[in-house]
Amino acid sequence: MELENVTWITEFLLLGLSEEPELQSFIFGIFLSMYLITMFGNLLIILAISSDPHLYTPMYFFLSNLSMVDICFISTTIPKMLVNIQSQSKVITYEGCITQMYFYILFVGLDNLILTMMAYDRFVAICHPLHYTVIMNPQLCELLVLLSWIMSALISLLQSLTALRLSFCIDLEISQFFCELNQVIQLACSNTFLSNMVMYFSALLLGGGPFAGILYSYSKIVSCIRGMSSAQGKYKAFSTCASHLSVVSLFYFTVLGVYLSSAATHSSQSSAIASVLYTVVTPMLNPFIYSLRNKDIKGALKSFFVKETTKGPIVLGLKKCPWLRKSKAQSQLL
């Protein structure tokens, strides 16, 4: 009987942030602007890191991956929302909902894991500086990112498969602007025990585990910084963590605030508005947090755009052949 119920489910309704017709144009403009800013900012981060060999370090490798994940993360939800507003429709197909849910969980998990890797990178850099290049070698960094993708993909697939076995009745309205797993489970008419258990287990594994790892890394970092005798050394060590701490605080506090507010108010609309903080605002602000106080990123972007406006055949040749740059430097020393 459950399988029959699943077969005739063809679509859900995404209620969005507001049902007021006069607000739709305003919401469309705001979210389109935020989406374009997010795409542009994160692409600039990736461009800066990929164009400057001095930024080929573990910290910036993880940062470029974080920017790529943020681009994919926001592209999972916002384009569909904009299309629905433009077409004055709230419909998302059953297949589209499951697909959106899968990629949403995938990229949220990746965000958590990459932030944890960045915290571990800062821990090694501050607490074990002499062994940093040995521990954080390129092979380990690439392996960590690969394992994060595999782990997130498998957990996301598991949660999507448990959602597929659910059957639904009449009420198919999702009080969000995207297909959130918890909202979909609440609409089910069938037994949701297994789906809830998988959802809580996944949240603990992809949310609680990385957060505990970040807290552990920073407890060690604080201990190492307190042991430094030089005030300048303490400031320099802490400044390398400031951007990452800001991003971590923004991500986890907004997620925590969303779920606390939804539990306290029991208002679906307020929960949808609050979820904008970590689904849209956080990916948009990450590039600004990492670039405004980061001289390396600003210098790389400046150098790239200067080269693009002044480069000639010789500059292109030097850019493509690193050994030519080395030979030129050696000749100048001679």
C-alpha cells in the first residue's frame, strides 16, 4: 500500500518565505543579488588561489574547496526559488525534491568537514610549526578532501533513500523555500521512525563530529598560544585563525539559532526566514571574511588583474613556464 502511495506522488508545494504577492518582486531582487554576490565572491577566491603559486598551501587549498562547495550549496536552493517566483508557481516535482534534498545534505556535510580540516590545519601550523610541511603534505590534504566527498555522498544517499520509502497523503506543502529533509519527513503518512533515526544519526556524524573536532583543535591552539612568550608571536598566531573562527562562528551559530528559534516559536514562516542565514547569508559572507583581512588574497587578486591588463607574450610565457622565472631570477643575481 505504501508503494502505491509513493507512485502517485508527483509534486510538492514550496511555500517560500512569504505568500504576499506584493513582496515577491522584492524577495526575487534580494535573493538574486545575494546569489550573484555569492557566486562572484567565491569565484574570485578560487581565481586568486589558482593564479598565485604562493597560495599553493594546505590552508588555501581547503579554502578554495570551501568556496567551491559554497557555490554548489547555494546553487542547490536559490535558482529553483527564483524560478518559482518568476513563474508564480510553488511546485517542485517529487524527483526534483529528492534530488535537491540529496545535494543539500551533501554540501552541508562538506561544509562541516572542510571547516574541520581547516581547524586541524591551523592546529598543526601553530602547535607543530617545524613539522607542518611534513604532516600537512599535499597527498594528505587531497586524501582528506576525497574522503569528505565520499563520506558526505554516502550519508546523503542514505538519507535520500530513507525519504524515498516514505508514503504521503494529501498535505504536500513544505513550509520552506527548498526541500528540507525534516519538513518532508513531517509530511509523511507512513512510519517515520527509521527516517528520523537516520536523520539524527547523520546530523550527529556530519554536524556534531566536525564541531567537536573544531572545538578540540582550538582548545589545543589556545593552549599553545598561551604558552608563547612573545606578545607579537601570540598576536600573529591568533590572527591566522581569526578568519576561520569568524566563518565557523557564523555557520554554527546561525544553524543553532535556526533550530532554537523554530523550537521556541513553532512558526514555520519564521523558521524559513531564519534558515536563510546559513543557506544564503553564510556562503555570501565567507569570501568577504577571508579576503578583507587577508593580504595574500588581496595581493593575488591585484596581481592577477594587473597581469590581465598589462600582460604580453613574454609575461604569458613566464606564467606558463615556472622554470623560466627561476632562470630569470638567477640571471639577475649573476
